[in-house]
Amino acid sequence: MANRKAFIFGYSKRSTFLTKELQKQNFNVIIVVSEQDSYDKAKEHGYLDIIKLDMTDDDALEQQLDVEESDYLVCVMEDSHFNVFLTLSLKSLFPKSKIIALSDSFHVTQKLKMAGAYKVIDLYQVSANRIYNILNKPIATKLITNLLSSEHQLSIREIDIPKNSFLNNIKVDDFDFSKYGIILVGMIDRKLSEQFLFITSGLEHSLDRGDMLVCIGYNDDLDRFERYVSSACIKGISNEDEIKLN
Amino acid sequence: MFTKLILKIAFFLHRSKRYRDTKKLFYNFLQNPDYIYKRYFDSFMIFLILVSVIILVYEVEHQIPQWVDDFDLYAVTAIFSLEYILRFWVYNDFHTKIVKDYEEAKFLNKPFRVLSPIITTIKGKIEYILSPSAIVDLLAILPAYRPLRVLRIFVLFRVFKLLRYTKSIHQFIEVLATKRFELITLLFLLIFIVTTAGIAIYVFEQRTNPNINSLFDAIYWALVTISSVGYGDISPITPAGRVVSMIIIVSGIAMISFVTSVIVSAFSEKLNELKENRIVERINKNREFLIICGYGQMTRMFLKNHSLHSYEYVILEDDKKKVERGIKDGYNIINENASRHDVIAKFNIEYSNITLLALTGSDINNIYITLNAKALSKKINVIARASNDKIVKKFKLAGVDHVILPSMVANRMLLFAITQPAMYKAIYSMLTGQTLAQLDEISTIMHYKLVGKSIEEIDFKKHKLLFIGFQCGLKEEFIFNPPTKIDFRVGDILLVMGHKASIKYFKEQYGEIYYG
């Protein structure tokens, strides 16, 4: 997975956490800045791949950035006008890459979407949603916070079904995931679409190779389950794992 | 011996929780504006007063049935008398003062005189009896004395009693009181002009004008003229009298416009304050509400979501321009500084569940607001916004229950959108319920049929729901994916995921509110 690449445009308080975490998760992070201050700060924080260029100059962007289709372009500039402009420039230069942008108001969100951002995250909206959820669904919010945070044992994980897995041709309904201490939330049937399907939407689906399961569980259980999935058949579970299961 | 007996009674009352609670309850109903149920008592009293006045008016031309007369005579009067006695009782305490004085005397090693606290308390009671509202209350009871027909007119004092129960009339008087100086000056000016003009016309016309027989007639004429009413029953007939008329008419116009402008300016000065007080009073009547401090991007975003649900809220904002914008946007906003003690103290902290959202842009303000609220009551639930993770510790120390870091929350979502794009959508919709599936909490208190049932028995799969886990009511501990044999108890909260319609149907099936 080391080949995943993300370009972070802008280095400020707004993006330090993101940059750090992406690097932790083996992303190849390239920081793009236009000012010397930000360049120095990024350098000081130990980043090596830093490019300083004039972001209003399309030629510079095209020549100096080695962007591939699967790369993520993350626009987190502090100036929202500039962020919109940059999104538009990137969309015209690299139309197939996914642009993710940070916004700080409803109007900016709209403009970023119009400029072609694939996903826009509104700084205040997500926090407002968080407050709203703390008030209305405190337990659900706590669970999701735990799932998203790397510091807790509970997490949500994508598990691909490999070619020879014992899960091949098994109906979702017939398989008891809770036996493994995990809960299946939904899946993506890559053959049909990239759309995520919730388990509760009444799936009558036979699992097969290439499907991706989305499960919640304790990290240990998820690790163990991932190992089972890749084994050829259910009998392939080692004795030791089976003991742990019981 | 007497002192001993008094002390014994005083200590008995002082220690009796039942006595204190009863007195507190009556105090709440009669005097405590923050008490949620006081409004029911007030409405009931207003109803009685109106009934009483309607009976008075109806009785002038019609014969009223005996039972109506009895109701007016016995029931209404009895209730008013009881109210008067109760107010007299709750006004102050004999026993508190006696106990306090006794303990003080014991501490200082000086002789205790039982009469002194009794006299102080009696003075307090007399003070109550002589207060205008108590006099009105007493006069309102008088119409019950039938032999004196004239006393029936005292029913009108019952109308004055309305002052006690209706805030708006009370506020009107309060606003006028702010212009006391101007109004008193005008009153003296009026008395001066009316008296002077009255004497003048009396001197000029007493002998010639058949309608002016006394100084009272002359002053009556002057007042009728200056007020621009001019009945015409008395009018000047001599040139000198007409000159006095002209002067009095001109000064009358000036005076009326002056009085009007004084009253209008008093109201325009107090209008915002009155409106804000109304907002505070209205919100205080709720069992649960939000106080949002600061009107910025985040508050607006929050209210956009929030408007879908029925939480009551009030926004406190220091900056006048922002307040104006908030009013334009149609929100309940008042121009107050949330870091001031008296501002938060205005809210019904004792009886309502308050959640305070400290969402101003400054960490210092948010911490100060939190401390201010927590100093008033630990019960207030505080959610505060912080600018960076280094300051979170300080927020926690200040007593914030939930700290929100906008940049961190957004960063996490960004990270999630990049690293696990498929699940990003899942998580997002689980929380917001924007697409088909949502994550919801089902409480066994509200859905009592769940109590005693096991996960196996409920069969979530049949209901097309995914059971994630539950929070154990007693321990407040979340149990993820529990064994299917576990039974639910009262107070447990179940976490399920599913289609909105499935959750709604499930809640309906298990959803009778548990009143036990």
C-alpha cells in the first residue's frame, strides 16, 4: 500500500494532524506550499517531500507535480478564495484525480463542489453535526468516535474477500459473523458498483471474490477474522484460533 | 419556661423536612417566578378573577342563580383568603430567625432574648400586610361582605390582583417607573396649571357664570379643558375667562404631547430589554433547553441542523452587530455577555436541564463561560469549542463535559475520506441518517416492552435491524456485540442500525412510554 500518494496543498494548523496521520498510514505525502513560512514549518516538522511553487501558475503545477489518476489532491489552504481557485485549477489539470477540499462555510462548500471537488468537508458543519449528535445520540457518537480514532480497540475495517476464501459463494444471511465477535455493517460488490450497501437494506447476496466487507469489531477479532477470510476453507482455521473463538 | 417552649417549637420546625418542603412548595407556587408549575396557579387565579368580574357585571341587569352567587361568595372568597394567609405565612419564618439568634447567642456566650427575633419577624409580617399588593389582596376579599352593597365595587380590586399574575401589566408599570422623575414633574406642572386656571376662572366668573358655583366646579372645568376632553357642561362666558381657556388649551396640548413622548421614549429605551426578558422567561418554562454562547459560523451551522428538532434554545451574543444579524436570520438571540455571572443566573438553573454550548471563537472566552456556568451549577452540561488539542486539558480542568475541536474533527473526516473512502460514506450516513441506514438509540425506559427480553427473543434480524450493542443502564458501560442470551433491564440503551422506517416500526412495536 506504500504507493498510495496524497498531495496536501497548504500547510497550517488546519492540516498538520491530517498530514501526520496520512504519513503514519504509509501514504506518500507531498506537501505543496506557496509561502516560505509554511515551507520552513513543514521542514521543521520533519517532512521531506515539500514543493514550493506559485499555485496560481498552471504551468508550474503541471510541470512540478507528478500526479497520477489514483492520487488524492487535498486542498486545505487557509484562504477560502484561493482554495476554490486551486480546486478549479487542479480539476482542469488533473480531471481524473480525486480532489478533497476543506471548507469553512456553507457558501464555500457550494463553490468548491462547483469547482469540481470530489468531497468537501466543512470545518464547522462537521463540528456542528458532532454537537448535535452528542445531544441526540450520545452513545452512537461515542461509538463512532471510538471507531474513527486509532487510540481505541474498537474499529471499523474493510476486508477484501480473496480468491480462495471459504466465504466464496456463501450467502450473507447464512453466515454468522457474530460468532467471530464482529458485526458486518455492509459491503461493496465491486462487480456491480462502487456503492456501499448496508446490511440492513435487505441484502440477499452471495459473497464472492472481489467483494469488500465492512465490519466493526475489536482489533484482535478483526485481525483474526481477516486471517480466516484469506484461508481456503473453514477448516483452515488453526486450532489456536478456534480455541480463542470459543 | 415560655422561652423553652418557643425554642422547642422553633427547633422542631427547623429540623422537620416535611414542614420545610411544604413551605417551599407553597413558596414556589406563590412567589417563585422560576417554578415551572407556577404558571398553572397564576392561570387559575386569573380565571377566578375574570369569573368574579363577569358575575359582577352580569348581576347589574340580571338575576343570577343562587349557586353562582354562592360560588362567588364562598369558593372565590375562600380561595382568595387562603391565598392571603399562605402568602402571609411564606413571607418570612419565625423559627429560622429564632434558631439563628439562639445559636448566635450561644456562640457569643450572651443571654438569649426570645422576644427580639419574634419582634423582628412580626415587623416583617406587618411590612407584608402594608405592602400595596397585600392591601389589594385584602380588599379583594371584602366584596364577600354582603350587607354593605357598596363593597361589591371592591371586586374591581380583584382586577388589580391581576397584576400579581400577569407579567405584561407588571412590566408596563416597571417601564413607567423608569421615567418617574419626568412623570412626577409633569404631574406637578399639571396640578399647578389646573389649580391656577381653576382659581382664575373662579375669580373671573363665579358671579356671572351660572354653571360655576364653587372652586371645585372651576377646577373640574380646568381639568376637563386641559385634557382636551371639553364636555361643554361648563364653559367661560367672560372675555377674561376665555383668555384663561385659550392659555389652558395651548398648555394642555403641549402637556399631552410631552406625556406621550415620555412614555414612548421609555418604551423604546426598554423595548429590547423587554423582548430579551420575554425570551428568557419563555425559555425558563422548559424542562430542557440549550444556551448557545456566540453567534458565528458554527452556531449557524448547528442551528440549521437543529431547527429540524424541537430543542428550545437561546443564543447569547456580546456583539450588537451579530445580534442584529441573528434577529434578521430569525433566531432567539439576546445581546448579553455569557461570561457574566448574572446573565447565566437569570436562567432556571434549579429546575431545568440546561446544556450550554460555548461556541465563541476565543478559547479564553469559552473557558471563562464554562467556569462561570459551572460555578453556578455543576448540573449544567457544557459542550465547548477549542482551537487546538494542546488546550483541551485546560477545558477539561474547567469542567467541560465535551470538547469539540473543529479542525481535528474535520481532519479526521478528511483522513477517513482519503484512507477509507467506502466507509466514509457509511459512517457519515450512519450518524446523520441522510441515506437509508442510520444509527439510533432505543431506551428501555421509553420502550418498556424490551425489558426482560433477550437479544435472541427480540430477533433484530427479523426487524431488518442490526444490533450493535447496548449501554448498561446502571454502569453506563457500553457492551459491544453482547451474547444473545443477555436480558435487557430498565435503563439500558440499545444501539441499533437500520433503515429509518425499520427503526420507527420497531420503536412503535416496543414503544409505549413507561410511566411506572
